[in-house]
Amino acid sequence: MTLSKNQYTAFEDIVGPEYISNNPAILYSYSWRSGLYAPPQDFSPLFEAIILPNTNEEIQAIVKLCNKFKIQFKASSTGWGPYNDATAPGCIKLDLRRMNRIIEINVKNMYAVVEPGVIGTQLQAECMKLGLNCNQNGAGTNCSASPIIGHCGFGHLSQSGSYGERNQLALEWITPEGDMVRLGSLGSIGAWFCGDGPGPSLRGAIRGNVVPMGGLGVFTKAATKLYHWPGPMSVELKGVSPKYVPTSIAKDFLIRIYSFPSMDMMDLAQQKIGEAEIAYELMGFNKGMAASNIATNNEEMLELHAEFSKLLTDYCLMVIIGGYSPRDFEYKTKVLNQIATDTQGKSLTKISDDTEVAAGCLWRWLRATGSIREVFRATGCFAGEVGGTDVFRLMADYIVETAKVKQKMIDDKLIFNDGAPPFTQAIEHGHYGHGELLIRYIPNPANWAGMMDFMAKANEIAIKQHFGVPGHVFSDAQHDIYGPHVMNYHKWLRKLKKSFDPNGASEGSHHITVKE
Amino acid sequence: MGLEEFKDDMSACCRCSACKYVPLETLKGYDHVDICPSISRFGYRAYSGGGRLGIGMALLNKEMDYSSPGLLEIIYNCQMCGGCDISCKYAMDMEVLDPMNEIRAECIKRNNSHPVLDKIITSLKNGGPMVLEANAKQGEWASELGTKDYTKQSVQVIYHAGCRTRHDKARWPIAQQTIKLMQKANIDVGIAMDEPCCGGRAYQMGYQTEAIEKAKRNMEIFNKSSAKTLVTGCAECYFAFKVLYDKFGIKGDFEILHTSEFFARLIQQGKLKPGKKVNMTVTYHDPCHLGRQGEPYIHWKGHRVPGQLIVFDPPKEFRRGMNGVYEPPRNLLQSIPGLKMVEMDRHKEFAWCCGAGGGVSETNPEYALWTATKRIEEAASTKTEAIVTGCPGCENLFEAAIRKNESRLKVYDIVEILARAIL
């Protein structure tokens, strides 16, 4: 399907000729496949046109036209993952990069309102000037700062800065039919402070398992919770990319990577650290991730990986402590040292003894800029098991189980051999957590077939061993696998989709479609 | 070289958008997050480094061809400033700018070129300059300086003014002051009254054959001289002589220095002493071809090791912008009494481009000016009085942007500032 001249002109009339294109070169640049879950095929189906809207009114008009013309649309912010892509002809792309305004940073009530095109770094940098911080998507600070865009938003900061589902406050939503809906307190009193009321709350209905991945209209503004920031207003750096060393932050913080003799001890340590509420960041961090993050190239990464393999077990935590005062810092440090002693945690000397490496890691992990090094530099592609969110230990155990399947892929030389240990995130100083398994591979048919086989086995483990619904569960196929085991939620999700999107205009292949 | 050689690099693009932004560790606020003028101006992903690699893959896979409508519009609306390359390599082991250069070269091979650039290349082939609006003749700028001609006389140092200086009377004072400063330091300097073009801009525009031919001819001329040092005040010439010629395997037995490096060294050696106060607050703009792209070329011949990891045999050292010329101009400015230097948000390896590179000044002057205006605004935000740089291309465009925007900012070449402190 190609847009008719009349259809193209109708869209062009909304945004102007500069902000719509069906130039083949532009279309191909949008269909180059993402490195996330990269299939062997280089290109996804072409969009019919790319539109760069700038206002709600433009988006509403575009969406209404899509319904009228029976054309699908898919909106995206930075457009990283495969869920930003078309899955078949007949779809137009709304690239929201022009909608990049920070609407408000409310210091007193500790929230910020952003449009989709604002990236995490921008919001964080502005918040830090005000003594505040925002959560960063673990995938990186290059992702949208909006809490309802970019998957679940688990990340390095989740211990103190939570994640998308919990951070999302009021929301402005253009529905799949083109209506503008303001949710939460915005819907009743025009304020952004609450996602659930006074006013209509559709948090669960809209977010589903892992946010709708572009399949349920367009989220044009969202408020996100902010948190206290114990560091400086800005961080001075020395050096040149890729080797920056912060010079003005280390004194306020302490960073450690601890290795534990067993999963039980690591679990105990994360529980105790959480209960003591001392950590600014707390994250299961394996040797492969540490090596990738510290190294500035793959050769160096291999050397570090070999070095760390001699020093670290498969059960490691990365901890960052920040002090709001010297006494606070001293107290937290003492508590951390005591917990490490009690749980037989052994500190990685590369971090504890090398101040430049420590300072570099500290800032990279506070800003979350090292994720691309961690997951993409090795092969250009990343997939793997994105676990669910539940009791920390349950999630960790799920990833440990799936790691056994990953080991089989390593043995078959289908993926990069970084060992198979899990990585986990503890959330909000509690017992809540999230786990993932990093898998890096070169996309070709054999590796992809191996990946699909792995995912099938990971699903089987999750279902048969009652680990809940993982974070990789989106799309009809995945929901149809899990739904029958979880109160037939997929049927309700599909009904919601049908209610909000009767014409199926909002391309839902990565969310859920209205198929029967 | 050819686009096919960079297939693995292009395949490694994960679409993360890092190429659009400055290295994100460095960001201190909402503003100045962008590093790529092209996507900042035109918006669509195709205009980013990653988008261009996607286009490269589509061309290699023959999903589209080089005559595809609208392709040149994207290919040539890029200054080839290399910002995307540096930001990508903060994390990744892959080339970005190299395949972009190869896409241009492939276009030229298929006679799918830009008519304005063809005109410039015709001038180059005929021994002329690579500037469209020359208002002065060869060597005229030096007619009253009594300088030696290195093609005829023995000298220790060659000074190469560059097309954008020697053919533009507005830039003559910079070249003239360079010679006077050298004379003050008793440097045995010579110029060529019939100075050849470096050819570097031809490479950026995709005319690789012409650039290599020019490099060969120039190196013959340089090698015939007795000079041990070649100094230029043009960042693009510097890049050509130091990086490109080396890349082409065309290397002479002499050192190549930018004027900022040369004079910073003389100051450090005590051969020049900036004694007069220059009471001014300035900011320094790193020209792309002196800064991030000015780092030495790293020769590597090998192959990617088969398997599930991007590593090379022998190991490949990527040019990540770490060794560009960043400190000499800053050291020089800081040696001047009375002068205060402030940094713009985007500096050194993640400096925003002036807008002039890649032939954009000629193919899309409006976009070039837009890019320069953004830089002028960034400079003005530092409360500086002047923007100092080391490239006539940057200076021309900054001056045009200042005129258009009625800014009170001044533009100086770094030599002009030094001359104030010494001459």
C-alpha cells in the first residue's frame, strides 16, 4: 500500500511540507533494524511516510485522518527498539523528536513534566541543578525521559529512583481515535501531581504489562516523580571521550562491586542494604557487564573479563552510596561495610582501589551512559531474557534458571561467551526486584533460530515454574502464550485495545491487536 | 576502500541515537545536547549518523540505488564534521564517518554528483582554488612581505595559507600576521607564490580520486623543498596534509603543524613572548578538522575475527577523537596577558560544527548559516566578547551569522589575537 496523493496532501496540510516525507532514503533509514532483538533481516517493512508533528493538535488531526483513511500509525520518541518499526505496509510513523520540551520541573512537589522527545540526560541535568534527580532507563540516558515510553524503565537508579510504572504521574494521551484525554489529577484539577486521581486513572489499563510499545495512541506529555540528589549541581570532567574522569563528585559518593560466595548471600546482602535504605544505586552486576562498562573497546573488555573472572563469582552487586551530609555518608559507609562483612562480600579492588576507575564508573552509572557499551559494543546486537518484576529473589531465581539455557547457546557457539550470570535490580529499598539475562550475538539465521529456541524455553520455565509474566512479553504471540496461565488477562487486554482502538489504527503488533 | 568494506561497521549500528547527541556524560543542562547539525536541522533519522548507515546498508543491499530520488538531498546536507563518529565511539567499536565518506564517493563514481560541487572540482582540476568566490590572486597577499619562495629557495618552514585565506582579501591579515610573527621569532619561512590547493575538501565532497591526485602532486612539491616543517592556519588543510595524505599513504619527511601548535611551541620555548595585554574575554571554537578529526591517522590492515564478538586481528585502534589538537590553542590563548578564556558547553571532541564543512557552504548556504548561528548563540551564552578559532572556513561563516543576526560578537583567528599581544 502506498499513500494516495490526496492522502499524502491531507497529512501535509497538517504539518507542512517540511515535516512529512516519503523520500525512499528517509523511509529506509527508519526501517534499518534495531540492534535490540535484531533478526537476520536487515530491514523491517517500510513506513508509508514519516511525519514529524510538533503539537497535540497536529497529532490529533493526523490520528483522526488515519482512522478515516484506514491507515495505521506508530509513534516513537528516540525509536531504538524493534517495537518502533512497522510490521507490514500501510503504516505511517510519527517521529516525536520535535516534541522535546521540559514543561515543568516542580521542585516543591518533586515532579517533572516532559514531552516524549526529552531524553533522560536532559531532564537529569536540569534536575541536578535543583538538587533533584530522576530515574534513568537502564537501557541508557539516551532514551526518552517520559515514564510511559521506553519499556518499563528499570535501571541503575531503581533502588532510589524506582521505575516507570511507579514514577508515572498525570498523563496526557491522544487516544487511537484522536481524542485528547488527561489522566489522573490533570483530568480533574489540571495539576500533574498524581496519576490516579482525583480524576480518571487508567494506569493499569493503559500500561498493560510493559507499556503499549506504540500500540495504543500517543502519549504527548507525562509527569514523572523526582527524587533527592546528594551530589553537585553539575559534574566537572577531565579527559576526552571515551575516557572521562569526573573531578567533582567522588568525595560525596562511594562505589563498590561486591562478589558473594552464593546467591543466598547476595540476596541477603541486597535485602539488608535495602532495609537499611543506604544505597543510591543497588544492582546485580556481573563480571561481563563490569568489564564491558569499564573498558573502552572490546579487546580491553576481554582482558578485564579474564581478570574479573579470577576475582568475582557469578553473584555480584554494584552499590553506590551518596551522603546528604558528612555524617550521613559516614553512617551509610559503616552500615555498608558491616553488611559486606556479615554477608562475606568481597570488594573488587579495581573499583575500591583505583580512584579514577571508581570515579568513572560512578558517574557513568549515575548518568546511565555505559549501557550501550555493556550490551551493544560486543556484537552490535542484544537480546536475552527480560525478566519480570516481583520479589527480588524470585526474579533472580528465574534468571538463574534461564541462564542454564543461555549456557547451552554459549556451548553451541551461537552467542558471545560472557559466562551466563544474571543481572538483577532491587527497587525502592525493598524486596521488590527485576532480573535480566544479557545475550549478545551477531544476527544471522542460525543465531536467530537459537535465540527463538531460547525464548521458547525461557517462557516454558516462567510458566511451569511459576515465575510470573516476564518483561519480554508483548505482542499477540507472547500474550497468547501467557494469558491462559494468568487469568486469561490477554482477553481483557484485547478488549481494552478494541474499546480504545476500534479501527485498529494504532499499530499494535508489539502491544496486542484486536484479532479474535 | 569502498562502501562494501564497511558493511560490518554499518551492521553494528544498533540505532541507539548516540550519534545525535554529545557524549552524554558531559551534558550539564537541557541545552546543547545535540552534536549533529544535520538531524538537528532536518529532523528525520536519515540525517543522523545512524540513519546514514541505514541508507548505506540499503544501497549495499540494492534495496535502493544511487539514483534514488531525494538521496543526494540527504547525502550532501551534512558537514561531515564527525561529531556522530565521536559520540558513537564513546561506546562502540565501529566506524561511522568512514562509510559516510564512502557513500559520497560511490555517488561520484556513478556520476550522481551535486552540480555546485562539480563546478568546484572542475576548478581544482584546472589548478584553481576550491572556493567559488575568489576575490584575490595567487600570492598577492604576500607581495609586500619579502617572503622566500620554498619552491625556489631553501627554507626550514613552509607556510601554507590555503585557498580560503589566499583568495579572500578579508583573510589576508591573518596570513600576513602569521609571517610577521614567524619573522619575529627568526623562523626561516617560505611560501609558494603559486600555492597548490590541499585537495582535502574534494575528499569530503566525495571526489576521492581528485583528492588523491592532488595529494600526490603536492607531496612532490613539498618533498622537493628543504623544509622540515609545514605550518598552516587552515584546519581543513591541516587535516588534509596530516591525516588524509597519511591515509592515502602519501607522507613526507616533515612535520605538519597548525599555526596554533607552532606558535604555542614557540611560546613554550621562549622564542615568542606575548607581552602586550589583550583585555578581552574570548571563547575558543574547535574546528572539526583540527579538533576531533585532527588526530593522527591510524593505519590498520587486518580482518574481523570470525565469531560472536567484534574483535580484530591484529587489534584495531579506532580514532575516537582523543588525540585531536585541543590543548595548543588553549595554551596559546592562556599565555596572553589580560585575556580571559571561557569554554562553550560543546567543546573539544564534542564541539558543534561551524557549518562550513562537507561542501555545505556551497550546496546549502542557508543550512550552513543556520549551523553557524547556533554556534554563535552558544558562544554568546558564555558572555564572551569574541569567538576565536583556527580555520578561515569557520571564520567566514561565523562572520556571516553575526551580520545576519546583528550580534555584537567578534570573530578572530587565533593568530590575530597572538599578533595583538606581540606585534
